[in-house]
Amino acid sequence: MDESNDQHIIDRIRNRDDVAFKYLQVKYQDSIRLMVVEMGGTPEDAKDVFSEGLIALIHLVDREDFVLKCRLGTLVYALCKKSWQQHLEKQVAVRNYRVRKLEESPEWDFTEEVDQHLYQEIFWECFTQLEKSCQEILEGYLKEISPRELAEELGYSYGYVRKRKSMCHAFLMKMIHEHPTFIRIKQSELTLDLE
């Protein structure tokens, strides 16, 4: 695909044209899945990473100063790879945090319980801000209802439920990570790590 076609897709993304997103999915999702699986993830992780990459792409192309300086495929791959690497870094940080907590204090830890309570509050506050369809789909997944059953129950197609779940999950995670209380907790944990 030449640069003019890449720019055409960028313009269609700016207009939120579903055909552009379908094109990106068909053209690039397999390479993203391969990258994620090779780096230790699952195909389900790859779907989430691809959705997060598309959201990052949307935010990027919506900027007035955005100019495509490479091939569109290279940009999509880079955004998805960055998303997956951040996910891996968070997993390592969570594991290290848990190990450190176990080493430091095998006894009951009040601050950890408070943090857990705050995380739950943040999650539910962000969850209730999602569109109703997102809430229904994510709630179904939380209750471990199969995607097919969920599609039947909600009156959507199976494909829609799978795709929407990834998008809704990405939106929810973005809202959580941008929540002021979540940011404060992470900053205080970082401060404790530096001490």
C-alpha cells in the first residue's frame, strides 16, 4: 500500500469510518497476535493489545499536528508493541510488589487492604461511566458467561460481543489509569520503592 492510501485510511479513521477499522483489523491483527504470542502473551491478550493500539492510533490521528511519517502498518505495530510492553512491565511490577509485600510483612497489612478497597472503588466508579452496552458485556464476562450465551442474552451477534468486549475493556482500563486516585496510589507506591 502506498503513502496516499495510508493517508486515505488515516482520513477515514478521523471520520470514524468503520471500513477503516475493519481494514486495519484484517491487515494488521494477525501480525500483532504473532508479536504478542511470541512475547509470552495469549491470543486473547493480543486482541486487547490490538484494541488498545487502535485507541492510541485514534488519539494520535485526532491531533491537529499529526503527520504520518512512516507506513501506517509500522505505526500500528509500534503502538501495539508499546501497549504490550507496558502491560508486561505492569505484570512485573505487580509480581515484584506482591513478592516485596510478602517478604516485608507476612502479617496482615492494613495499607494493602485500604489500597485494595480503593482499587475496587475506582473500578466501579469507572465501570458505571461506561455505556450501557459496555457494562452489560463486561459484566457478562465478569460472571464468566460465554460470549455466545452473552450474545444471545443481549441480542447482539457473537462477533459484535467479542469486538465490543475488547474495546470496552480498553476504554475501562484507560479510565482507571487516568483516575486521579489511581494515579496518586501509583505515585505513592513509586515513592515507597525509591526509599
